Amino acid sequence: MTTLVRLVSEYCVWLIGACVLGILFYIGRAIAAHREKSRAIFTIEREAAASTRIRSIGMVFALLVLAAIIYFTATYLEPSLELVAENEATPTVPILLEPTPSPTLGPPTPTFTPRPTRSPRPTSTPEATLIPPTPTPEPVILPDCPNPGARLTNPTVNAVLQGPVKVTGSASIDNFDYYKFELRPVGATEWSTLQLFKEPVADGFLGTWDTSALPAGAYTFRLVVVDKTGNYPPPCEVSVTIEH
């Protein structure tokens, strides 16, 4: 069934053109039969001309219905089958080896500092207060997305993710059809589709990605924005790490 729908969609223009030629042919044949009936003298000739006209009109309507079916198949049915195939694809995530747990260290042994011996004339020296250094936050690196219409602003490069993740960015190109989230573990070659959305977004909230069901490890997450012809610009990819 899917193969037939794709063949009809591929040769849609030629099939509809053939239907139009057939319609014109049978219209001309119906007109000629009507003229023959008007000029006929005998009843048999008039009945034969009337029968030819009725068959020709019937073929015109049949070809019109066939052309409408071909147009509907190419315009609506074939894209719907592709979308259903995308939604039914089950993400396949290989089982990753669990990281080796770090050895559990015992409680630290307290170290006692001996008190200084008092001298005859003790001199009180205030103890210096050590201020811990302020940690320098790691710089936030956005993924290098070649097309501004398919761009991610979160998650960022090498982000460590847990649980639900708020995905933001842009998914808005010319002739927009839909956008989707895809994922693959580092080292794998096949992409798994996570979610699919039908509304364009410009610099806003794209969707929520729940990482709870995935094994911990390194992954590549990407945004794919598809137009109505089935084409898409280079996807926006970002390397992330999932922890639990």
C-alpha cells in the first residue's frame, strides 16, 4: 500500500495529465454523439448515438473522480504516511556499561593541633581567617548551528543533564512543516527520534526532553527542522552528558 501511494505521488503530474486528456477526448466524443443523434433519421441510429453520449459522459465523470483521488493521494495521503512512520519509529538506545563505582573512603582521621606553650609574657596573636577562593563558573558554550532557523540555546555544549530538560532555541524555516528531537550515544551511528512538533518556534521554548529513562553516559542531541518538501537544513547538534 505504501509503495503504491509513493508511486502515485511520484507520477502525480503525468497521471493527472492523462486523466485530463481522457476527459477532453470523451467530451468531444459526447458532443459528436449528440450531433449524430440530432441528424439521425432512424430510431436505431438515434438510440446508438444516445448510448454513445451516455457512456462518454460516464467516462468523463469517472476520469474526474480518478484525477481527484490522485491529487488527494499526492497532496495529503503520502505526507501523512511519512509522518506516521516517523512517529512509530521506536528509539533504540544501546545498553551502556555502568561506570565503575569509586571506592568508598572511610571517615577521615581528625588531626589535632597542639596548643602553644604559654610564655611568661603571653602575646595574643589573632588567628588569620582563611577565605576560600570563589570558584570560577565554567563558560556557557552554545552549539555552532549553521542555520539561524534551526538553532539550540539549551542544552549547551557539554552540559550535564538530569531528569526533565527544557529545550529552547528556534525552529522556523521557509515552507516549514515540522521539527523533531533526535539522539544517539557517542560512538553510535543511528539516530533515534524522541519527539516531533508541528508548530514553528522563533527564539523560544521548543519542548521538554525527559532524560530519566536513559542510561547515564555521553550523548549527541540534535534539532532537525523539516520543510514541506521533506528537505531540511543542517541539523543543530550538541554534545551532552546524562547523569542520575
